[in-house]
Amino acid sequence: MKEVVKAQIDDLDKIVQIDSEVIGNKSRRNYIKNAIESGNCIIAKEGNSIVGFLIYNTNFFDCAFISLIIVSPANRRKGYASYLIDTMIGISPTTKVFSSTNRSNYSMQQAFEKNGFVQSGIIENLDEGDPEIIYFKSR
């Protein structure tokens, strides 16, 4: 059974493991821990297993900003990213929700567009030769 719930501190090690499967290290452990402690991390579960997570904040011009969406490689293309995004939109503390992804990340661009986000600008010079595309959705 699929469900999305707020992450608890007991979930930290499992979330960091999924993150490290994707980025190859555990460098974001403190970032994830802080997001859990501030109530800004939700997890997608299949049964008792965590299969993905989403982190957001409201530091982007007082609007909600999805800063990270990670789904374990074994569970991609099963709708978990969309499920996380949809849940976050429903609980968003603001009516405007933003996020971003690199121009090279076609799968994330498709996920945003599939979930009703529109492009809202581009930021150059964050990653050399790979601009960041800003996405927006109003709930």
C-alpha cells in the first residue's frame, strides 16, 4: 500500500541510505536531519519500506520551495515522485509552490510538467554549463 507521511527522526538512516544510493555519499545527512526536525520532510512508503522522500521550505520569497525529491533507483518510474509532489502541494503552507532542476535533468522536468508546474525562469552559473530551471505551481 502506497502512502506519504511526515518523516520522523527514526526514519533518518533509511532516508540517508536512499539519498546515498542516488548521490554516492552521505553528505546531506545533517540537511535531511534538520528538515525532519523542522517538519519539512515527507516520505513515500510502500508497505513498511521507505521508497522516496521530499524536502521543502518557505525560504524562497516566503513561498514554499521543494528543494529535494529523491526516489530510490529501484522504485523509479512507479509514480512516487508525483505522489510526493501531489501530497506536498496539498499540505503546502503557501499557495505558491516553486522548485527547480537542472536543464540536463529531463526526468525531473517531465515530473514537474506532469504535475502541473510551469517554467518560471532560469538561473545561470549554479552548475557550470547546466542552468537551473525554476518551476512554479499555484494550488
